[in-house]
Amino acid sequence: MKFRPRVSVMLGVAMLASLGLSGPAHAKETYPFQNPRLPLKTRVDDLLKRLTVDEKISLLHQYEPAIPRLGIKPFKTGTEGLHGVAWSTDIHNNGAVVTANGTVFPQAIGLASTWNPALIKKVGSAVGDEARGFNSVNPDVWGLQLWAPVVNLLRDPRWGRNEEGYSEDPYLTGAISTAYGSGIEGPDKDHLKAAPVLKHYLANNNEVNRDITSSDLRPRVKKEYDEKAFSPAISADAATGVMASYNLVNGRPNTVSPDLNDVVRSWTKRDLLNVTDAGAPNNLTGSEKYYATQPEADAALIKAGLDSFTVDDTNAGPTTAAVKSALSQGLLKQSDLDTAVSHILSLRVRLGDFDPDGGPYAKIGKDVINSPANQALARQTADQAAVLLKNSGNALPLDAAKTKKVAVVGPLEKTLYTDWYSGSLPYKVTPLDGIKQRLGAAGTVTDSEAADRIALKDVKTGKYITAGTGASGAALKESATSADTTTQFDAFDWGQGKLTLRSVANGKYAGRYNWGDTMVNDQDQPNGWFVQQMFSLEKQDDGSYLLRYSGYEADESWFGDKKYLKASDDGTLVLATKDDASHFSKDTISSGADEAVKAVKGADAAVVVIGSMPFINGREAHDRTTMALAESQENLIKAVRAANPNTVLVVENSYPTTLNWEQENVPAILWTTHAGAETGHALADTLFGDSNPAGRLTQTWYRSESGLPDILDYDIIKSDRTYLYYKGQTLYPFGYGLSYTSFRYGGLHVSRAGGQITATVQVTNTGKRAGDEVVQLYTHQRTSRDKQPVKQLRAFQRVHLNPGQTATARLTFKVSDLAHWDVTRDKNVVETGTYDVQVGSSSADVRQRSAVRVQGETIPARNLAAQTRAVDFDDYQGVRLVDETKVRGDAVGATDGNWIKFADASLGSGAATFTAAAAKASAGTGSIEVRLDSPTGPLAGTATVSSTGDVYKYATTTAALHGATGRHDVYLVFHGDLRVSAFSLK
């Protein structure tokens, strides 16, 4: 979902109710489409034939208007529900964002870290209930189509939206998303509680320039990896559609990807309602320049398989005009329109939208929102999501009977942060609160946020920057001549020079006010699409500092050169150029590290709570460039560890972090994501052993980002990415997590019956505490024609065991799950061979091994005499994957020296002719060399490629071949800027 440039309106349920906004009015049954006893298709067909063309077109926009003559109410697609109902938009308030005030569960990566689909299904059910609850308050704001979950794979840990995804593994992602979606929908797929939509199809794992970058997916990566994240929930009818992502795949914008019909809809027999991401239809004619006119673009996306336009905020006029124009120009047929509208109507029928009584879930009211049961579920989920990364010398759990004095320090010790896709927190239990409550009156808790308290004085005027004292703050102004509380700010360092400044005067963060030139201390936390509460202190050669406004939009070219602050004539700080900026001296009123050291000295335990600010450290539209902690946080940990050997580190963020020094030197490390209102309770539960941690990492934690390829390299197979292919030493492996007890594995037995493989293993709790073990099963294919994963997750089970108890974990998967994509014949193939079965506690901690022999297929030698798609290569160097046409098909784009390889080709007694379909937009000629066994091997022939004048205009080129006999690896080596879609050697 893209930014909606609107003012956030924080409305709770009570306030909405006070405005007189009630639930949907129930109509009497008049037409067949309103008869819930009729089949779904009958109802849809009946309504479709009653709608005029204009009425049908009106339903294509996100804000579907009422059709009074048929008793049809307004309907809006898109309420955010990633980890609780988050926010929606109000058509009656110019599309203002309305933030939910309901249960906020752990961020999505935290949900997956539980490795507990049964629990996540309960979470999804709670979210579905609350969606109905908000809908009962105001259906115009809170629609029942939820844009969640996000199933994009966490291929690269630098992705700004890492917090929104589940895992780098498609199987785990599929299991968690299916559970969450099933819970949202409810048990009856014909009658939906709410309608989950999977985001964002497809291969969307970078943020920078995301609307114009292309993710190259060769067939194996697409079929074996990226599609595998989306297909499980759709196939299980646990999702009702997909949202197309902003990016391009193989040169074609996903907004017009033929996959939306050809692939996604093939996974289910149910109708799907597919939606665009916000503003994406306009990208087709704007940033992407893929179509010349909006009617062409809108026609193409409807025919590709998108049904609902999220564009132009609440203004449906441009979409209506473009679609009408497309129909009149013959770009779109009436049947295309009817197909899209039928998908919309089908979902609305399943939601009970046309039922006289509103359907079986219409009686769910606002009392479910933030209910005690949901609060308890949020705490349980946060408990299960925590991952114990290190526990040297049994530093944890803390013994409450012996631990009487605890110090809690760090920038996150007494705050809870929400993120862009969070609702508002109706209450907050911070880490400090949770520990205080757990210790009770018998314990003593000291704390420090460990932030430097500073004051900034203009070296020219001698006056300090002063902030307002009221709840709404005031414009920052140079006025005070001494560093009193109105001049003091707590400076929080979030890394790479980014600071937030919280005014001591009123406890609010300073930031740019209402897109103007002044700064005001008026925000509870950094927030908004363009985070405007960010600054940098730039030290100058003379020892003074420039105060730079570093809000995200300051990095945009349209922002201009006014990025620094200066005092105007009346002392008010305003934006200015660097040359005009005021110079400040920095007075450190107190050192955050020193205050933390004072707090931890003599404590029985020092708990350091550090991590991220979700609006700053990587988020939508911004990827991370480092996986390191902020420098001040690293220094804080080192200072506390030196002052107190009983240091416990709590890392609260949303992605892998390079904790190399910490892993070597800190006794205990606990990771959690931002886990909602119950974060503090969950941390205390885990730190004191009331909850035995059993969360597991859902992606690889690397030792450094230096070994990672470019974030735009999507070929996990060639670049050895994720645990599937990575061969280096990790900081923490996929599936990793410790426990306060220990487990023994034994008696692994693997059997095959029909199309299913079953592994049973005995797991015994050999410790003194009850706990959960996540039993994980991986396979490895010993031999194959193609490069195979080092290991791959096939099944898992979270097992609860009391001390001394033994249980049998039963792990099953299908033989067909062992298939991979055979590029020689464009199909999934299970190869005949031996497959290792590895069962253990993580991908790197295998406790029991076995093997199973599978009788499948042997992939034959390639037959290049048949027409062969160029993208079906086995290896390559330098090429890009591109769109063969704007409608469908992939091709290879190449420049000088690039090559593609086709392994183990049978050329028989001799291939005489090479024929290729090639396009060359630029003037002049290029060539394709056919070489054997290497890019510099024997030259069998050279085909000349003449200019075709257009990248989409292909012409046939041929060449005579010599010496092309027997079995060889065949290489096509390119010279010149050209595209190749298909070829043959006959």
C-alpha cells in the first residue's frame, strides 16, 4: 500500500459511535441476488444482468458507490489488517486516514516466529472479529476486505518492509499465511467474516525505486520460490485475492501481469477479487511509461486480471472516464468488464453484503474490539514469538526470589512503538512496566533511557533553542539564555546520523510542522509517511554544529536545498540552505551512557532494551543500508556489560541484526519484534521464566551485509541466497532458537505410503522445565540434473512437553513437494533418487537423519531441435530478463559479451541450422554466437541480428552450424544490444 497524503484522524470506537455512525441497514429480500438460499453464481449472475454499464464501471474503483434503485449499499475495498486492524480511509473526510484503536498483535515477522499455525489462526480469527466490530460502527470507513497478510519472501534482510513478511522460506510463509487468512475468513468459506488479500504479487522485496525496478525471475526461481509463497493460501481458499505489487517482473509491471489470471486464478476454483496497489494504475502512464494513455493502461490491467482500482484516493472520476474510453475505443470488451465486476460481486455475496440480514456475522459488534480475550491472546502470541538467541551460564531465566534489584535501561525500555501498519495502542505495557509488575513490591527497579540530554545554543546570538511547554508544543525558537528544561532535548540515535529530539518541556518529539518551514514539539512518536521528526547534528571544523532536518522527504530531489535550520529575525527556527544555517554549540546536560551505568551498578540484573524505531530504521519506500545497531546502542551495551556482568540484552526490532560483539560478550540475548500493547508483559514472562521461549528465527541472520549481493539480485539459486543455498557461516541460522530446557531426539522412522512421506521421531524433554520444541524436518536431494538447495524445510511441529515427557512428532509431506521446475520441459519434476531426511531443532542443528528412495523421473538430455524459450537457460552471465510483449511472455535481453547456457543438449548426428527470434531496437547489427561447452568454446555458428526498430518487433535470424554433434552444453553468446525470445538448433 502506498502513502495517502492525508492528515491522520485518530478515532476510537466510542468517538465514531458518538458521531451517530451506525452499522449497515438491512434490506428486505426483493431480488434473487438478495436470496441467501440461492447458489452464489445464481445470485451474481442475477445482479450482474440488472446493472447498467455505468453502474458496473462505478464498482471498479476502491470506493464503490451505493446503487439505491437495487438497495445496494456503498462498499470499500482495503482495510489494513497486517497484525490487527490497523487503519482505513474515510470517504466523507476527503480520504483521511482513520487509525484503529483495537488489539495490536506482534508484527508479522513475530507472528511467524511462533512457528505455531494453530495459534496464528486464532489471531486471524480475532482480527476478523475486530474487522466486523469496526464495520458495525462505520461500514463506510471500515471495509471487510482486509489487505493482509503480506507473503513476500524475506529474501534480503535489508528490505525496508521486512517487518511485514513472515519468512525467507516459502513453506513456512505458506503455513502461517494460510493460518492467518483462514482465521480472518472463519470456518465457512461460503460465508466470510472478512476477506483477506495477499500482498504483494510478485517478487517485491526492495523499496527504493520500487515502481520502476524490475525483479528478474528466471523460471526456476519464480516457480520454486516466489510463487510458492502465494499459492498455499489461495489453494486452501484462505485468501480471496492478491494485490499486485508496484515493481516490474522481467520488465513488465505487475499491475498488468498475465499471472493474475493465468497463474493465480489457476490455484483455486473460487472467484478472486484482485486489487491494484495505491496509485499503481497511474504508474503505468507515469513513472513506468508503459502505456501512452490511461484508457490503454486501465484496459490492460483489467484484461490481465485486476478487478479493483486503488487510485486517485476517493475520486473515482478518472477511473470511470478511462474505462468508458477504453470501451468506446474497443480496447476493452463488455465481457472483460463483466468478468471483473462478477469477481467483485462474488466477494460481496460471500461477505453477506446483499443478504437481508447482513449474513451470519452481521451481529458481531464493537464489544469484540480490544476485548479481554484478545488482549490475552496478544500476550500469549508475544510470549511465543520471543526468540532466545543466547543464554550462557543459564543467565536466564531470572530468579524472582533472588533477583531483588533489576536495572532496565535503553531507548526502548519505557516506550512502545507502533509502525505504519499498526493500529493505535489502546493501552501500553512497556518493558519497564512489565518487569516492575513481575517483581512487585518485593523488588526494586531502576531505569534509564540512556539518551543524551542536550541543549543547543546559537554561537552567534548566545541563545538556546527553546520548545513549547503545552501538550501541543510550540514552534522551536531561540529565546532562553540559560539551559533550563524548555531548552533541553533527549537525543535518541537511530543510526547513520539520524536523531530524534524529544523535548523535556512537554515530552513530545520535535519535527517539521504541517509541511512548512518551522519545527514544533508536538508528536508522541515519529510518524507519518514522510517522517518529519528526524534530524542530524553535523559537526563543523570549528567545533560547532549545523542542525540538519533529515525527514525522509528531505532526501527527495523536489525538496530543494533548504535542509538546515537557522534563526529568523524573531528567533524562530526555519529551514534554510547550508550556507545560511545557524551554527550551534552542543551542551551535554547528561550523558545517556553514564546515566545507564549508574542505574546498573550493583543491580542483580541489568536488562538493556535496544532496537529499532519502525518509522525510521527501514520501512515502506526505504530499504536499510546496514544491518548494524545504531552506534550509540552498541556503545551502551558495551558500557553496561563492563559495569555489570549480569547483563541481559533485549533486542526489539523487525529484522536480522549483526550482533557479533554481543554474541561473543553478552551472557544472554533475547529477540522480539515490536509486539504490541502486551510487549512488556511478554518480555517479563520470558525473562523470569513464566514463559519458556520457543520462538524460532524465520530467516538467516548473517554476520555482515558485506557478503550479500545487490538487493536487486533476485536469483537466490545463482547467488546462493537464504538458508536454501547459503554456504557461509551465519550468526544465527534459519529455524534457530534456544530454550530454558533441553530436548533429546531419537527413533526417527521414515515411511512412504502412496504419495505421502511420513517421518516420526521421539522427542524427550530432558530438562527440569516444561517447554515447547519446534521439530523441523528438512530434505536434501543428493543427485540432480540441476542445482538443488543445501536443505529445504518440508514440515514442522511445535510440541509441548513437561519435564521427562516423551512425545512422538509426526511430520508429513507429499512426494510431489520434492519436485523442482524442469526448464527443459517446462514442468514440475520429481527426479528419481535418494533424498536425505534431516530432523532437528534448526536448519543447522540436525539431530536425526534418514533417507528415502523415490522413484520419479530422469530428466532427459535437452532437445534443442524443438522451439526453446531463451529464458529456459541453465546458467547465464550479464543478461536481463525482459518482457517479450506488453501482454505476456518473457525474453532475454543482452549486451556485448553476455551469454546463456543450455546444459546437456543432445545434438544427435549434427545440428545444421540455428534459428532465433530476435529484436533489436537500436540501429546497426548484432550477433548471436553458438558455442559448445563454454562461452569461449568451439564456435559452431554465428547469426546476424539486424535492427528491427522496436524491442517488441522480432525477426527470424538463422545461421549454418558446423561441428554441432553429440551431447554438449550449448552457449549463446551475444554481441550488441538485443533481445531473444526463442531459438532452435535443427
